[in-house]
Amino acid sequence: MTGKRVSKLLASAAVFGVFATSAVAEDVEVLHWWTSGGEAAAVGVLKEDLQGQGVGWLDMPVAGGGGSDAMTVLRARVVAGDAPTAAQMLGFDIKDWAESTGKLADLNAVADEEGWDDVVPAALQEFSKHDGKWIAAPVNVHSTNWVWINKSALDAAGGKAPENWEELITVLDAMQANGITPLAHGGQAWQDATIFDAVVLGLGADFYKAAFIDMDEGALGGEQMVEAFNRMEKLRSYVDDNFSGRDWNLASAMVIEGTGGMQMMGDWAKGEFLNAGQTPGEDFICIRFPGTQGLVTFNSDQFVMFDQGGASEAQFAMAASVMNPTFQSAFNVVKGSVPARTDVSDADFDDCGKKGMADFAEANAGGGLYGSMAHGHANPASVKNAIYDVVTAHFNGEYDAATAAEELVNAVLAAQ
């Protein structure tokens, strides 16, 4: 964004009362949780883009793949009157901040000027807007129902990527017989929930919607949910004994190194494979969780700007840069996700990226696009965290499947 363009946006904002044109900031302080190797490489793309416009980047990384630690740090800073310029947020966290604090800046001046309404899918706008105003700039769309498979391990297990639950178990059994850890996993609540998300989706889109979006008691505690927990028990049998507390990117490293056969994780995992110099189709395989092709559970990393008494060139520049089509392509090629804009070409994306974009378009067109429960896009944080507690307790052996389904109903009711 040129200085002239920013000045025009600032003037436009002032006319419409969006912002008061106060002191111009030269830097952006950005709170985020992109700390793994692949994520750091991706965020570097945004840093370089802004630096090219004369906007400095003050980094405030908070480790923790699910973002919960970052939100705790952010809340403490905002309460102390020291909000950062911008912060990475997801789904219902954005809604909660907009409704409870009123401190998120209005980005309509940029959004209207650049036509965001026409290029951002409605499912994302649900989280990017509040009371009809743009309050967040979506940088990507992650889909969460992926499986990442070591190609050599798959070849040794028969060579066929599984397309349904039965075939998945056959491959996992073969990997176990070959002496590797079939399922590389990190024992953190959000990682357990990521697998559970895909398992439930694999039992049917209508079931997923009823349980996690509509929060229907019959779906939450019924026979299908008991089956979902039974399937989680089966998957747990393929995880090594040292999984507790393992970060997600270390589980990815197991698959990259061949000590693990596969990982069930969102498409940010691809960034780890690429950062390790691996090639889709040659070194690793990407598939939708068996039984979920044509369906996509998603989350979207978005940047909110904090209204600190007026607009700044830096804030407008960052919002515009995040939504620039060239940046959206460059960033998401590295990050493993797909663009938040519908008008970005897939020409620069690898095979997994092209599949991700095609799958997202298919799901969006066919009504198979659902906000991810595990990643804060299906229900409020209180409900999500209640589900986390039950899923992790079951995964760690505290409940059998039937008891877990009963506890899930109780937990969700109590959290609403």
C-alpha cells in the first residue's frame, strides 16, 4: 500500500467517523502463536511485505499451537491498558472480544475500498464482522480434517491410501507390524480434539452439525457418539507411550523422519514437511480423513487491530497487506493453508495446496463446509473447552465410550 493510498483511506475513515486520524505509528506490534519452523517461515512473508512498505514488525510470539496461551497473555495486556497493535485470533474468540470489550478497530475503510465483501466467503465473514463492520482481516483458511502420511511407511504398509475407516485400520495395523509408531500424536487437549473432530465428521455431516453446531443432546449422547468414542479408543492403541505433552510439530517430525507412520492434523502441518525439504507425493501423502472427502472442517487465522484511540498508517497497511492477493498466495504456499480470498490462483501451490483449494471450493459449493469444533469455529469457547475436557479424559482412559458420551452431554449443557 502506498503512502498516498493510506492517506486516502485515513481521510475516508475520518469523513465517515470510522477513526480519528491521530498520531501515525511506524511499527506494528503483533501478538501471535506462530512459533514452529514452518509457521515462522510463513510469518516471515508478512514481515517482509510490511518492511518493504516501511512498516516495522515488533514480534510478540506466544508458544502454543491452539492459541489458548496467547489469548491469556492478550487479555492480561488489554486489561492493563497495553493492547498490542494487532493480534492473531480465531473464530468465536473474535466474536467474544468484539462483544465483550468493544476495543477492536473498525476496518471498513480498508474493506470497502478494496472490496473484501466480494471475495471473502460468507462462512469466513461470519467471524470477520461484528454488527456489519469488518473487525478482522482473514489471512488464510485452514482445514482440519487431514491425514499426513510418510510415503515410505505407506508403501511398506501396502501402498494404498485409506479411503474409509476399515482401510485406515488396515494401514495402521500394517504400520504397527512394521515396527514404527503408526499414529504420531501429541498429548494436548486441542490435538485430541482435532482427531475427534475428524472422527465425528467421518460418521456423517448431519451428525457433525447436530452435535457440534446445533449442540443437540440426542446427537451428543447417542449411539453415533458412542461409536465416535469407540473409534478414538482404537486410534489411541496406535499411539506411542511418550505422547503426553508432545507439541504437534514434534509429532509431524516423527512422520517426516519415518519413526511415525501418519499424523491426523490440520494443514498447518504441511508447513513442517515443506520446511524439512520434503515434497508432496514423493516424501509424504496428504489425504482427507477417511470418510470425509467432499467435507471440510475449517478454521481461519485472522488479524484483529486494537483501537488505541485512532487509526494508523501501520494498521491500515497491515490489514491491506494481509488481504492482498499476491500476499495471500505467497503466505499460504508456505503456511500450508489456502487463501481466504476466492479470487487467488492455485498456480503457485503444490499438489496438497491445489487439493486443499479444490476441496474447499467443493465443500463450499456443496454445503459441506463446517466450522471446526476443535479450533473454535463451531461453538463458543466455553462449550469447546467443555468438549476438550471430556475428549481428553476419555483418550487418557478415564471413561469408557458410553460414559464419555454421557459426560459430553452434561459438560455441554453446563457450559451453555
